[in-house]
Amino acid sequence: MKAIGFHPRLFFAAFLLICTTTLILDVVGVHITRKFMYKRFNDRIEFLAKYLALNSEVSVLIGDRERLASLASNLLGEEDVAQVVILGIQGETLVDEGREVAGPLSTVTKPVLLKMEQGENLVFQDLKPFSRQPGPPAEKTIGQVEIAYSTYGIELLIKEITIKYIWFSIGLSIVSGLVFYVISHPMVKEVKQLAYAARQVGRGDMELRVRPGKLPETRSLAMDFNAMLDSLNKSQEALARVNREMIKQKSLAEVGKFSMMIAHEVKNPLSIIKSSLDILKRDLGLTSRNTMVDYIEDEIRRLNRLIEDFLSFARPVKPAFSVVDLNEMARSVIERFEMLMNETEVRIHTEIPADPVMAFADGDLIGRGLGNILKNACEAIAGKGVVSVLSRITDGRWMIEISDNGEGIAPDIIHKVFEPFYTNRATGTGLGLAFTRQVVKAHGGSIVARNAETGGAVFRVEIPITKDPST
């Protein structure tokens, strides 16, 4: 048995939904109409009863049955009023007029009140009230009016309205179904074309693109489908980039091993050279003021720093966790730099709260990482300017920002500053910031670089505040 297609299913589902909706609207509409009409009708009868009670006051007092009968006859002229009864002060029946009216009857009663103002109706002050329930102050109940009325007319009207609602709903459902079919047919046709294109793509035709349809929805769907194919192509390219990055990381690992080997091989001869120089200085009475000695010592120090950088980067970062006051650690690093920069025009402005921030971390590694950032900031301002350090707690993370008022980082290289061996300085190794990123990641944190709007570079480091290494 052939399965029912998408379009018939969609049409029957929509038609059923339309019919259900119109049926619910019918029921709700009839209910609201009935409630409204009954309220207006009861309000009208209540008004007639109040009006009759108000006009019957004097006639009830003097027992004018003729006048009361006239009032009752006038009220019986209303289409739905079936009977009018007026009772006197002793409960006696003064008027009882009625006529045949179809349908069930309902009754409304209203008291006839004697309104007594100062100095008026003194002769009626001693009348015994009709009811034992006293009225408001300065009023006495002297009678009662009863009106019996039929709701048959309203029921006929509601029935007629219900039938019209039903016919209207049937017509609306038919028209809506036809309109839906006319609208959905071309849309479903274009969806089928999209399904065909999806099958072709599944077979490997990644260059296929769908032609946008005539309807806005299917045109948007076709454009999204094409965008998805473009995204798949980009994902494939991204995967290729990831593979290249993995190869690069593998190469860096090999370079790291090679660097460690070379550093170890160079470090020992360098130590011998340094010792030999010290012996020559002692034997020949030379000092660091000698130009050649100064050059040799400067180059030895530079080579030693270069070796230390290679060793730090090549050696895997394994934090030795302990409870550390991060704020105190940062202040200690800044104090050391302030001593180093004492003879320069570099000023370090700090905003580090006095409150301790205790966390489970490797204070030595983080301090070395922050030192690399401070060193770069001081070099960026060429020994003259201001380096600012700001620390605070943000969402359970210790954040520290180090900024300078230098020229900032060129936009085309800002994404490369954390790459190993990348540097724009003649004497740099390009390993300081790469090492800092390793340290921060080893603590589960993050580091970003940006340019401040006012100029200069800003490095932001965030470290999670944890009390247990397992967390």
C-alpha cells in the first residue's frame, strides 16, 4: 500500500486544525453571546421592576388599585413580561395581572420603599413595615412588586445565532482549506526540489546549489540550504587547518625537544666561558668597565637568558599547586620590577585590593608569567611611560589586567603574539608570552591581548579561584 504523501497529510492536518479552531470559536462565541444577552435582558427586567416599584409608592400607600392596575397593564405591554403582582403594606395582593407567554418563567422582586425626608410623610411614620428587615435610614418598606418574565425569545434568538455561526464556520473552513491548498501546493513542490538536492549532496555532490524559489519562505530555505553547503565547505577547510595545526604542534614539540637538547649542550660551555672570564678578570686586573669585558659579559647574559627561555618553553608546564594569595603574589612581582625600573622613567600604577585572594595555584609559575607581560609592557614604552596593573574578582575568577601607554600592537599581528618564536624585537626570542599562555592554561585560565581605545596594549589574565586541585 502506497504511503500518503507529504502534501495530502499537510492539507488534511491543516483542514482538521481549521475545523477544530472554528468549532472552538463557535462554542466560545455562542457562550459569550448567551451570557451577554442574558445579562442585558436581566438588567432590563431589573430596571422595569425598579421603575414599577418607584412609581407604585404613593398608590400603595393610599391603596389606589386602579392606578396600580394601570401601571401593571403598561408593564405587561413588554413582549417578555408574563405577570405583574403588587403587594400592599400588610402583604395583601393589590394587583395581579398576567397573560399567556411561551417558555419557562423567571421572577424578579423589588420592594416598594417609602422615602421619608425631614418634615415630610409624618402621617406615615407609624406604619408597620411590610418586611421585618428594616431598609436604609429614612426608608420603610411598604410593599413589593413581583414580575414574572419568559426567556423564550432569547433562546430562539440564541438558537438562530448558533445556526448562523455553524454555517459561517463551515463556509470559513471550506474557503480556508481551498486557500491553504492553493498556497501550499507550490511551496511543497519547491520543498521536494530541496529534498532532491539534499539527496544529491548526500551522494557527494558538494558543488550543487539550489535555485531560490518564488515564495519568500522557500527562497529563504533555499538560501539557507546553500549557506549550509558553504558552511560544510568551510568546515572541511577548517578541518584541514586543524590538521595543519596539529602538524605544526607536533613540529613545535620536536623543536622543543631539540631546543632542550641544544640548551643543555650550550649551557655547560657557556658556564665554562663565564668562569674563564672571571679568572681572566682576576688575573689581569680587569673590571666590567673594560669595553671588551662588558661586551663579553653582556653577550653571556643574553645567551643565558635565551637558554633559560628555551628551557622554560620546552619543559612541560606542571604546576606545583599550593594555597597562594594571588594578590600578594602580584604585588611581589610588581615590587621586583619597580626595583629593576628604579633608574628609568617607567612608573607602575597598581590597583590591587588589600584583601587576600586565596587559591590553589603555583605562585612561582604565575609570577613568572606575569613578569613576562610586565617585561613586554616596559619594553613597549621604551623605558619611559606608565604601566598600569588592575586586579579584581569577577564571577569566581581572579582577573588581572596589565596595560601600557605605548603604541599598542599592530592589528595584523595581534593574533600572533602568543605563538612560540614570534617576536618583532631584534633581541627577543618570542617565547615569553607563549610560556605565559602555557602557565595560564595549566591553571584552567585564559589570557587575551587587545589594544586600548586610549592607546597602548592591554593583556587580561583570568585564573579560576579553586581551593582544591581536583576542582
